[in-house]
Amino acid sequence: MGAKLSHGTGNQIGGGPVSDINVTPLVDVMLVLLIVFMVAAPLMAQGVKVDLPTSNAKPLKEEKPPIAVSLDAEGKLFVDKTPVSHETLVAALAKEAAGDKERRINIRGDKGLAYGKVIETMGEINDAGFSKIALVSEPVPK
């Protein structure tokens, strides 16, 4: 009595077909799809239209009142209620803050103003050394 030995993967009995599924190509395809979606997801989020002027954010509490920088619909700048130009903005902020670079600055941009103008003003204020900058919005009407 001799035993019949099979050579191969061990799943074959007598040389029949292999019934195991090869999952390596499936894993390869799934990894490629994962990478594609990881790259594409941030690009899809940029197209969302958002109305920023209203917010449910709670107001910040500070011991010193913040300095208000306002931009009206035409893009004119004001520090508190004093009109300033882009060239004199940093000097007016330094005078108002009295050398305190940790003082909070609230930027109040008109709803109809181009978003780039607000960002440009934030950049000028940040370049002057002020790091606590906040955007002000109106609360959502109930």
C-alpha cells in the first residue's frame, strides 16, 4: 500500500484546480483608489460656497479691549473709527496698541468686499508682528 503524494501548494489533491482567490491584485487596486481619493478630497472641498459674515461663534473675552480694524464696502481702512491708508495702517496699530504686540486685533470686513482684500490686510497686520488676529462676524439671526 503506497500513499499518493501531491507536489505543489498543499491545496491540491491529486492535481485538481486551485480554489483559493488571489487577493493581491484586489489589495493593489484598493490602495490606488485610496490614494486617489486622499488626493482628490481636498480639491473638492475648495468649491464649497460659504457665507462667512454670520456665525454662531461665541465672543472672546479679553482683559484689554481689542483694536478694531474695519474695511468698508469700497475697501477703505479704519482703525477703530479713524480712517487710515494701507501705508499708515501699521503705524496706527502700533500707536493704538502702545507697543503691546499681544493685543488682539479684530478685523471687520464688509460682506460685499472681496475676500482677498481682507486676507491682504491680515497679512499686513501679521507682518507688523501682531499675532492675535480675529475675524468678526454677525451672529446668525434667530
